[in-house]
Amino acid sequence: MSLYLILNLASLSIPLLYSFEKKRMHYIQWWKEVFLSIIIVATFFIIWDIIFTENGVWGFNDNYLVGIDILGLPIEEWLFFICIPYASIFIHYAFQYFFPNISLSIKVSNFITVSLVLLLLIVAILNFDKAYTFYNYIFLASLLIYAYITKNKQLPIFYITFLIILIPFFIVNGILTGSFIEDPVVWYDNSENLGVRLGTIPIEDAGYAFTMLFGSIILIEKFKASSLFSKKK
């Protein structure tokens, strides 16, 4: 089994196991909403991934893979966009379940959102020739603008839970980008990013993680509120 596959399965295992716990959260009751949302968002990110891999913005080290590729991406990369979002989103909803009264105020959340949008747009425009930085920050700024306009109720909570999610996310991404191992599993062309690393992780990775996870949460909440999966809950 490859290192990348082990990281995916290890990240998914505990959240998936606790999803079936019935006495309290019983997260698995939302499996249709969660998986459909993750797959929709993953489709977007996989298309982005395929294009950037083909253009050498980043790539993969065969020494850490099982050797099965689909559309130019290793099977582990496809699984990443399922396993990591499931585990991360589980943390978000677990936090809400156990700490229902903890959230940023709307005023503070809006201030953070507006500040982030301005910062992201400035950095993106000033680095339009760096593909990872430019598209990453444009996507994130667009998502935040949408959340601000629609007065998204999950965003003030997600600003808190994202900080918690970043801990395991950075551990996994740190290993993938070369921490604690001889060579990185995923390498980056630094001419296509800012060249600023958090350890071994490009700073842009925090942006794509936010977009991927919060995009999924937006869809989950929409599916919960819709009649698409109507049932007694």
C-alpha cells in the first residue's frame, strides 16, 4: 500500500467510524447530502487538478503511489478529494454539535470576510502570472463574496472550525509535500505560486482547502433544506 493511500485511509477512518455513533451526533444520517456535495465539489477540483498537472504546475512522485492513474492523476489523488473533505467536514459538524453556542458574531465575521476578499484580490491581481496563486485566490474570493451576499449562516462558525481543521490538514499535507520523508509525494513548480511555505506546504494550500471544504458545506446545507432527500430526521 502506498504512503499517499495510507494517509487518505487513516484520515477517513476515525471520522467514518464515529459517523455511525447513534446516541449523539449520528453524522451518517446525512450521508447522501454529504457525499453528493463532496462529489460535486471534488469534480471541480479534479478538473482543475488534471489541467494543472498536465501543465506542470504540480506533479506526483511515483515512489509513493500504487501506480494506477486515471486521466493523468494517481488514484490516491482522486481519493484525496473524498477522504479529506469527509474527515474535515465531520470536524466542522462535530464542533457545532458539541459547542452549539460558539460562533463569531456577524459583525466580526463580515469584517474578516471583507478583509480577506480585498487581500485575496490584491494578491491575485499582483500575481496574475502565477497560475496556482491567481486561480486559487480568485476562486476563494468569489466564494467568500457569495457567502457574504447570501448572508451564509455557516461562515461565522467555519472561521473557527477551519482553524481546528487546519491542524490535521497540515499534518497530512505536510507529509505529502515532503515533511518527515526523503522526497515530497506532491511537488510544486514555485514559479506558479508565491514561494511562501508553511513548513513544506505552499501557503496557497490553505486557500484551496477553505474553498473545497466551505464549498461542500454550502451545498450540504442547501441539500438539507431541499426536498431532494426528504425523510424523517
